[in-house]
Amino acid sequence: MIERFKKDNSGMDDERAQKEVDKFMMDAEMVNALVTYEQKKSRGEIEVEFDTPQFDLFTLFISGYLVYVVGSIVKRTIDRQNAAALLNDDATGQAADAVQGAIDAVQVTADVIQNTALDVVQGAM
């Protein structure tokens, strides 16, 4: 049992593993659950599950923050161009160009986030 604890927790030394096994063995409910699990596993009633790849939380945070920053910039640009268009009829073309530029920036950001997410998933496999 000590070896199993050490295998499941690679940083655990012998003394700590012994303490954890002692605590585990004192908990009858946990011991019964382990025995039941092992019996079902030996009969083939339980399939061993493999870890599924998960996104790196830091990458997801940075991606979300990047979308927030780009969205804020796009909104500010559109607001400024709309204000200029209201003041000057000649600015209508400039406002349309600014909006198109903002849309392009959002598309590039979305592509970067998608590629980053794909890289994380492929790296986890």
C-alpha cells in the first residue's frame, strides 16, 4: 500500500507515505470504497479512464485578456470615428475605414486565440 501511495504521489518520501497509509487504513469507509473499486475493476465493470487534455489556464487567461484589450481599442476607435462622422460629413468614409480596420483587428485576434488553443491541445496530446 505504501508503494501505491508513493507511485500516486511522486514527491512523497517513505515517512510521509507511511503516515498517509496509516490515516487511510484508519478510515473504514475509504478502505471499503477501495476494496469495492478494485473488485469492480477486476471484474471489468469499470473502465480505466485516461486524462483528457485540458487548456493551460494561463493561456486561457492571456487569450481572454487579449480579447478584452482589442475589444476596448476597437470600441474606442469606432466611438471616435462615429463622433467625427457626426461633426463632419466628409469623415463618413474615414469612419467606414476605421470600422473595417477594427473588424480586421478583431479577426486577427480571434485567429491568434484559435491557433493558441489548438497549440495547447496538440501539446497536451
